[in-house]
Amino acid sequence: MKSRNILAILAALLFVASSAQAGVVIGGSDGWSFSTDGQINIFGVYQTGDDIPAGVNNPVLGATNEEGFRLKSGFLPACVAFNIKAPTMGGLDMAGRIGFYPEPANANVKNTFDGQIDLREIFFTVDGNFGQILAGKALSLFLGQNLLTEMTLLGAGRMAGNLNANVGPTLGRIGYGYVYPNFNAQVRYTTPSLNGFKLAVGVYDPSVISGSKSDTNLDGDVDADDAAAFSATETTMPRIESELSYAGNFDGGNFKVYMNNLWQEAKSNSQDVTAWGFGGGAVVGLGAFELSGSAFTGEALGRSLMLDTEALDYTGEERETWGYIVQGTYTMDNPGKTKFGISYGGNEFEETSAEKAIRGLDGAAEIESQYMLTMMVSHDINANLKLVAEVSHIELEWFNGDDWKVEQMNLGAFFLW
């Protein structure tokens, strides 16, 4: 087993885009290699907060007035991934990866056998002096780095509504500084490093672009009696995503800056819908300190999950959204490299013309903003065992001025290989 730092393990778990290097080499011959990497984690998660106000639309992954405790995985489900690398032939390095991400918790009833296995990664890569081609299912480019540079990736972040009653991991900062990019089928080309610059461009399996209900019957509640949500289901062209990055060093430190974007069209009958987004960020390391920030803006991106939830209003008009995260960490030079971090960020939304009209007639108000402040401390017992503690304050506000606040405390551990 190779000893490696936590960042190298994380890169192998979520965003492998080169040869299939891993923590445990199982075997191989004649230039072939077969290996595995992964992690198992468990978090105790406690939440307490306000009651949800009346007369507001509380969308999927929104607020919950429940107080309670769960034992679940953190934002990362457990993972075991298998990597195979072929011998170099004709100047080409070829590798493949399949990653299984099981959730240790069932739905929160005792006698169930519904632990979920999320097959997030199925791809192969071809590397040469031309750069790299990746084909298969992997993390998307748009807002991918915004997610990977955020510290609750190795924590728990927030829970979904109903205390994550169903199977699935916690939600990290999904909806609170970025929109979740997800793992998608794609064919991606990445240039070699050109004096620190890299450009990646991908063609993606397109997504249905979906909306959510509004209070069309003006009863102050969003329910089954309201008009159906609009959904643009005809996808005749692929989605396009890209990212331009630059990495370098300076006296005493290093940095990376990146920009990413997304464009996709879909239609329903004769109505066309266009989703677009621009994002970017920077990470600066200076000795024991690391500062990072990211931001995004766009239309029809969704409130929390990309494109396929709450991207449109009930008439099919694209919702506009933007968000940001600012973060700082300090790592002590002690055995275990104790690390302290603080981050703040959120997403904000514009009302569409239809939503504004409904609110003006005393209908249920839509969400205006959702923000989260998180403090974290982690400690590496050794290269394979990591402890994490988090405290978060979360706040939602609606366009009628009502708000909802919640506190969450998380304590967990990782075994990594």
C-alpha cells in the first residue's frame, strides 16, 4: 500500500483524469496493472432549527422543521473503485476506471434492505503528447472545480428535507454556493499543459430541463391542486461544457485559477428553453494557509441540482441564479496535520415575471436566497484514518421577507486507501 496525502486520495476518488494510479496494486503483468482505491466514512448528524413559515414555496432539498439525529455517510458516499491500465502502445497510455459509491444507511426505518449503490464513475482515458481524451461517466466540468475545492467535500455539510429520511448521502454545500454538477456521460478532450494553462472541452448527454410548481390557485400553498410543473423534454443537441485553468507557483506558495461554462437547449412542443452558465474560482496556498473562492451565474441551472429540478417556472421561463463561496483553512505543523477551516456562501435567485405576479396576488412566495456558514476541524490519525467535526448555520429567505434558520452539527471519520 502506498502512503499518500489526503489530496491525492481525493483526486483518485472523484476526478481521475489520467492513468489509473491507486492506493492498492492488486496485480498485473506484461505492462498491465490492476489496482483499487477508496474510502469508507460515517457521520453522526444532528439538526435543530425553526419551523417553516406559512405562505412560501419550499422546493425539493429545501427547509425542514424537523429536529433529529441520523447516522449516515457524509457528502461522499463510501467508495471502492477499480482501475486498470494497459501497457503503453504507440505512444498512447490507456486506462479505465469503475467506481462504486454505496451508502451505509438505509431509509430511517429499522427493517429495510435498501442501501443504495451509486455507480458514479465508468470511464476510460487515452493519454498522449496531444493531451487526453476521456470517454464515459465522470464529474462534469461546469462547477466541478467549484465543488472539489470546497471543504465540506470531506465532511457532511447539510441534510436534505425530512432529515435525509430516504437513502442517500448528506448534501455538503449543494445549493449553497454552487449547483450540483453531477456525474454525466461525456466525451472530453483536455490539452497538455501549455506553460501552466489547460483547456478542457466536453460533449455531454443532454438533460431534460425541468421546472417546479408555483401557487397558481393562490391559496397560499404549493400542492397537487396547482398547475403542473413545466418540463422541456426534447433534447436534439448535446450539452457543451468547458474549463480553462492556469496553475503556477510564487515565492513561498502556489495558486490555481479556473473558469468554466455550460450551454444546452431543450424544447417542449414549440417552446425553446436555453440553459447557460459561467463559473470560476481561485485557490491560493501560502505556507500553512489556503484561501479559495468561487462564483457562478446563469439561467435555467436550477436551485440545487443542475438543470433537472426547479430550473424553470411553471410557464417555462428560465430562472436566473448566481452564487459564491469564500473559504480559508489553516493546517498546523503537528503530527496528524490538524486543519481548521471556515467557509461562507450561498445561492440567490431572481423571481420570474409569473412568480412575481403570483406573490403580488397573495400567493406563496418563492425562495430568494439560501446561505450557509460552516466551521470545520479535521485531524489525520495516520495516512488512512481521518476525523472530522463540523458546525453549520443555515438560513433561507423568501421574497415575502420570511426566513428559516437551522443549526447542524456533524462528527465523523474516514478510512481511506
